[in-house]
Amino acid sequence: MSQVEMPTVDAVAGVAARILDTIKEDPEFALFRAASLEYSEDWQCFTGFPVIDRWTLEADAEPLFEEGLRALALKAAVYEATGDDQAAEIAIAVPVDEMTHAMLAQAQLLTAIAARVGAVVIHQTDQEHTDYRAGGYTHDCYRAAWGEPPARYWLDHEEVVRRRGHLASLYESIGMGRSGREHSITFAAVAA
């Protein structure tokens, strides 16, 4: 992480809340929301969303969309205060980070909204931190802006690692290696 001095929790919270409210007031927000939630046909992640207990797209997509917005608003607030994109890559929980990927896939809409809002969208895979922990900086900023984050989605890093290990063993049992990054399944034609 960057060596810049991080802004105070209250400063981040106030700016993040303002950014989030302004995004939701944007004339293209409804279109952005619908496009992000329609991303379902491409949500084949094996280690992000599936770490949520009894995950279902139908029940979890909308609440995760809200959490993804909040995460992007927190990052934008840190960037606004520091001007440092590395510092703005604050720790985000894995399922929430996965949702931001669906949002970032709506590049034209998100870029246009961010420009009108005057916020900078921060996300770079090789710089991101998915080592979120309750009681850490991100948690404190979130609580100051919106109250306690939903524990269903804001899972501590160690719990995500534990759940990923369990998922990996289940995937292995059906021939999927490296948590879905390879498999030994053959797709031979089945005679009718």
C-alpha cells in the first residue's frame, strides 16, 4: 500500500456518502444499475460470490450492488483526499470486490456517471486489496458513513480463505482444479 497519510475516517465517510448519493441521483443511474444486475450470464466466479453462505444471484445481487457502490464510493473518497490511486485501493471484502467487477464491466456508463459526479473510479487488479477485516480502516470508514456493514458480504479475509479452501476441495471432487481455473472434464457427445 502507498505510504501517504490516510485521511481520517470521518473525512472519508462524509465524502463517500456524498459521492454515493450523487451517483444515485445521476440520470443514468437506473440504466447503470440494470446493466450491472443483468451481468448474471457472465457471473461464473468460483471464489468470489460462492464464499457467501447459500449464495443465490436472485437474492444477493441487489444487496451486493449496494455494497459494491459503497466500496467504490469509499475508494473514490480516499482518492479525492490523497490523490494517490494506491492509497485508494483500500481493503475490500472478496464478495463485494467481485460485485465491483460486474459494475466496472459497464465501463461507458460508469465512466460517464463518475465524470458528472466528479469522482474517480479506482480499481486495478494488481493493486487491489481483498484482505478486508472488521475493525480495520475500511470497516471504520464504512461504519461512519452508513452504519455496520452486512457481515454476510463483508467477510473477514481469514474467513474467505477458509471458505475458499472448502470450495476448492468440493470443486476438486468434480474434476475442477485450482478453484475453477482448470478442469479434467471431457465433453464427449452423449448418445441419445
